[in-house]
Amino acid sequence: MNLDQATPEQLQQWEAELANQYQSLQDQSLNLDLTRGKPSAEQLNLSDALDGILDGDYRAADGTDVRNYGGLDGIQEAKQFAADVLQVNTSEVLVGGNSSLTLMFQTVLFAHEFGLQGADSAWKTQGKVKFLCPVPGYDRHFTVCEQLGIDMVTVPMLSTGPDMDQVEAMIKADPQIVGMWCVPKYSNPTGVVYSDETVERIAQLANIANPYFRVFWDNAYAVHDLVENPPELANIMDACRKHNTEDSVLQFASTSKITHAGSGVCFMAASPANLAGFQQVLASCTIGPDKVNQLRHARLLPDMTALRAHMKKHAAIIQPRFNSVLENLSSAFDGTGLGTWETPVGGYFISFDTLPGCAQAVVKLAADAGVKLTPAGATFPYGKDPQDRNIRLAPTVPTVEEVDQAMKVFEVCVKLASVRSKLAA
Amino acid sequence: MNLDQATPEQLQQWEAELANQYQSLQDQSLNLDLTRGKPSAEQLNLSDALDGILDGDYRAADGTDVRNYGGLDGIQEAKQFAADVLQVNTSEVLVGGNSSLTLMFQTVLFAHEFGLQGADSAWKTQGKVKFLCPVPGYDRHFTVCEQLGIDMVTVPMLSTGPDMDQVEAMIKADPQIVGMWCVPKYSNPTGVVYSDETVERIAQLANIANPYFRVFWDNAYAVHDLVENPPELANIMDACRKHNTEDSVLQFASTSKITHAGSGVCFMAASPANLAGFQQVLASCTIGPDKVNQLRHARLLPDMTALRAHMKKHAAIIQPRFNSVLENLSSAFDGTGLGTWETPVGGYFISFDTLPGCAQAVVKLAADAGVKLTPAGATFPYGKDPQDRNIRLAPTVPTVEEVDQAMKVFEVCVKLASVRSKLAA
């Protein structure tokens, strides 16, 4: 099926055949869902020991009674866990509540309104400011900017991470750019891992950027590998140390996709100066995080060996679902030119680019055949994909059989939408 | 000891005697602490069943898997708990994480920056705005305003609550007043319960105030009674319903001083319009609260009968400490004119007013004799008590014997500071 060389008659014939196939899929009254980037119940079961794990012992290693108030930046063993995951020093971490999104929102808010280095550093003093958003990206990052009135400018994701030539050119040209969103490992949604060169260049952006420029390094999938010998993400903080730019990067992660998604522990890593600025404001919002839950997590996952063993169990559950998506894409679209995608070896998503102008049509066709997909455009700021191409596939929640069924529907929808688009052109 | 009628010689003699007593107290090298409004370990033990209470059953009553993402406003059984405590409908509550201070900070922030009823309602569009702060009050309320650049104007607390004549006059005269802090039951720190008339008048403030005026009703001690047949606080939401002012009051509470102080569950009650406005912004900060912990709390305290029985156990621990403070104050200062205080029958604090200009001296004398007190001024905005009179006593953490010892020191410090102040006048 090569659309470019097809005659109108050929296209018509394909359309008829695909419409026929689509009709029989519709007749099956499916009810499948590839929208949700969340763990399945089977994955959540892996951490059910959390409740009750303290066995009446509510003392942290340093003697702190974790039940009481206090401790704005978390308990020592939770800091150690965070430092291990993000490969930084414990003096560079703060451990919070159940949501890294909250930490990110707070950090953007505090930097914008109050400044992380005193009132003069508040972004709002500089008028309307902007964030660089590699696209496709994570919708909740974009929502933070939108809520806080921060403009977003996009830069394309490559297989090595954001297009750094463009990033550097834009940052040099526009001092109103004060931030940049990054999901450096198994990026949401394309699944790529930033290359060493990309990390190295990001660590040097502070040298050409607004003095209060910050990279928001959302390492949500730091330990979420699906293969043996997974790709290693270069250490951004080490790169920053080399270039004296430690203040320019703020790292975030959580256990949301390690233990229980809604009741995990989040953390950030940053230079001591950034942490101090952050905590100064944080102290007016809270007396401290839930230390009991931090201690539960430290007991469940006492070291990196335990964590790696735990993540292998996740991988065993997720991998067949990823394989199903990737095998279906490959057998349906290899060599057709109807779509492009990466082959992630970790994370939660596979991202598919249709021919230009087809994504919305595919999502609608799929929905009408009982397969829910993430709304087209969701991976772009303001929900607008200018080329209407990107679709995010999230296969963790359905069973392998359901993923396979859904992908068969997806195949027909992509082909049908592509042929119709060609016919209409 | 009547300072007003004493001769200079008499004062000199008292000073010498008290200095002598003070010296022998200092020689005891005490190390006591009445600063902390937090539960003792004995109180925390009452809720140790929380960890493990789910016994592997992570399903809420409606079938929700509480381990996963989602549910911005909390699970149904936690809402029922919140609604019972605050005596509102479950449709009027939102249940959050571990900190009601966070909910209050967020509410003030959202109302100021984004508006609870659309962008036009944002306080910041009205220039510099103000909050009414009954004093003495809770320092963390004042810190929220200070952090957000909201001016604070004070109004005195009476034994019936804030001086409502002054409150009404100030609100009528100044449309820049957009908020008011209230701790209506066992007020922090005076311990008074707002009278029915005060509640009724607060419910009508919206009729004379800025259209976006909000009362921040921090009912932190709603169920924290120390006596049988405790005073009942009138239902503010019912009063608002009567006057069609439901949008003007936002209520807050938590289980921080019911279960484990740092890992409880917080909640707010508000009109559906306010809740909708709040959640619209909240959705950009978080995917949802820790529902597992909400379920733990609902299992530990399934209804008001269980809650009341639980609070009686707290009362049995706290009451002897309160009695010690109150008996010491009474025997030391009744009829002396050296200080005034309320006699709270619930909450966490007893508030003592010295003669004008003596509070800082008392706190310093006590510290130098090994008894830590909350810094003088802490109960006023910006930490400044204009008359330098108020001292907050927090007796829950020390043992009864320690409270008694500390109060004996306090007595001598108050008397010595008072005599010296008179001598210096």
C-alpha cells in the first residue's frame, strides 16, 4: 500500500476495503482503552506490602518520630533513596508528598512569583516570560505553564532528545525564555533517551540564557527500564558541575510508577541555593510532608538492589504489552510511509506520528470502533498539534490480548484515515 | 502583691526576693518546652493501628482502587468523615493531603492570582488587598498573607470571638479587605469559642464587604474537647444559607491533631461554586490526593461515634496538662492584676496577657531559666505585638510534672518582669 503512487481508482478501492474492515470491527462492539499512563492493578499489587510494613515502628533511622509534625525536606532514608535514583548527593534533594507534579507546579510558581534567589530573581519582574517545550511532550507540564500565564514555544523532539541546535538558537535570541521542560529518559511520549551530547549541551544552556533560566528535568522514568542493559542517561548534575551551572537544573521524580501511583513519594534534586530558595517559600505552605509514608517506602525499597529487583517485576508485566504495540505497528506500517514511531525500551508510552492531518481522524475512527485513544493534540501546548500527526499510545492498563485487539483496530483506522486524506487532497 | 499601690521600697524588696527565687530556679538547670502545639507521643500512639489497617483491601466502598491515580477531591468515605466533622453536606467538601495549611495557602493563592469565580474575581486585579486578622492569632495564617503580599489589619479577640463591632466597621469602610482569618472553636491561642451571635454576624459580612470577600474558617479544633458537654460552635454554613452568603465562607480542618500529626488527612468545606473554582486550578497542581491514607483514616474512624470515643482518649491525656497550667495561673495571679487569660475547655493552647511591655522580658527570663516559650509577638502579624503582652502556652508535649515545673518558673518570671517594669516606669 503506497499511497503516493496509487491511482485514484486504487485509492477508492482501498477505501472501500478498509471501510469494510472497519465496519466489521465496529460490529464487535469493543470497549478498549489505550489512554491512561498509569500502572495496572497487577503492577500495583507488587507494592501491597507498604500498608503495615512499619509493624508499629514509626522511628526513622535517626530517631525521628515520623508520626509528628516537622521536617520540611523529608527524612534521611527517603533522601538517600531519592539521591540514589537521581544520582546526586543527599544534600541536593528534598522529599515531598505524593505528587511530583505538585513539586513542579510549586517550583514554577515560586520561581515566577517570588524568585528562587530572592525577590529580584522572580520571573514576573521581567514581564511575560516563556518556556521552551519539546514536542510532542507531557500535557501536564504544559498545563502548569498555561495556568501560570507563561507562554510556551515549541521545539521538535529528535531521537536524541530536543533539537539542540534550535534550542540554543532560540535561547540565545530570546531572553524571555526562562524555562524548559524535559523528560530525559523514556520521554513522554516518544520514549527516547536523551543522548550524552544532548545532556552535555543542556548543562551549558545557562551560559547563553536568561540569568534565572531553569531546566525542569522531569526524570519520571529514571528506573523504568524494560530491557536488560538499558540505555544510560548521562548525569545532568555532573555535567552542570563541570560547567559551573548547577543552579540551572531542577530535577524531579517520584515513586508513582514504582509503588502505588496515587500514594507514592515525590522528590526533587537541585543545588543547595535552589533548595534554600524553594524551602523558604515552601515553609509558608506546609509544616512538612507525610514522613510516615516516606518511611514505608524506605522500608519497602531499602536500596538500589531492592529497587532494581522490584522494577524487573514491573518490566515483566509491561513488556508484553509494549511488544504487542510495537509488533503490530511494525507488521502494519513498516515500509508503508503511513506512520513513524520510536521503539522505546522503557517508560509508559509509544508515540505514533500519522501522515500530516490524520491524527484527529484516527482518534475519532478508533473511538467510534470502541477504542479510546488519548485525544490528538494532547501532547502539544494548548492541545494543538499544528500538523495533526501525533498520537500517544499507553498500553499498560489493558491486558495483552486487549492491547493486541486495540492495535488491530488502530491499524485499520490509520490506513482508512490516510487513504481518505489522500482522496480528499 | 499589688504593684499599683506599692511604694518604691516595696517594689525594690519584691524585686530582690523574686530575683533570689529566679536564681534558685536557674540553678536547677531545667530544660522544659512549652512552645509546641503538637500532640505528645502518647497521643500519637492512639492511632498506631493506621499502618496496616487496610489488611490488603485497597478498595474504597464504591469500588475505587485507591492505590491508583485520580479523584481530585477525595474518596467518598473521607468526604463523609469531613462532612460529619464540619456539619455540612458531602457535596460541599474536598479532601486533600496531609496539611490543611497547604489547602489554606492554595485557597488564598488561587483566590488572589486566578480568582475562585473566574479571572475577574482574582483579588490581584484590585491592587493591594488586605486580610482582617483577629489577634492574638495563629502565626502560620499570618505567614500565608505575608508570603503572598497581602496586607494584614488586626482586630482584637474578645471572649466571644473577634470584636464584631470593629470587624463590621472596618469591612464597611475598606473594600480592600478581601479576607478574614478565623479559628472559631478553641481559638489559637486564646481558646475561646465564637459565640452564636458572632457566628451569625460573620455569616452576614458578605452583605457589606468586597464582592469577593472570603472568611477563612480554620476549624482546626472542631472535635478537640476536653470536657463533657463541651460548648457547641454554631454552624456557619447553616447561618450562611439563611443569609444567602454561602460563597463567603471557606472552612478547613484536618486529622492532624486527631491521628498522626504529620500524616493525617486535611479537608475543606465550601459552596459548590467555590469548590469548582478551587478544583479548576488544583487540577493543574496535582493528579489527586493520597487516597490510600484517606481510606486508612476512614477505616480507623468510620463514624462520629468512633471519632468521639477516640477524642475522649486524647482529652484524658491533655486535660491534666491544661489543669496544671490553669491551676498554676490561678494560684499565682488571681486578683493580682499581673495577667489575664481565658480558661479554654478544648484545643491546644492557653494564652496569657502580661502587663503591657512585659511579654518579651518574660520569655527571655524563662528561656534563661531553661523554659522555652513561644517567642513573644508570634501571635501577631509580622511577629509584632504592639503592646508586648501576649504569650502562648502549649502544654501538650511535656509530662504533667514538667508542665507544673515550667509553670512555677513562668510565675516567677512574670512577677519579676512586672516588678522590674514598674520600677523602670
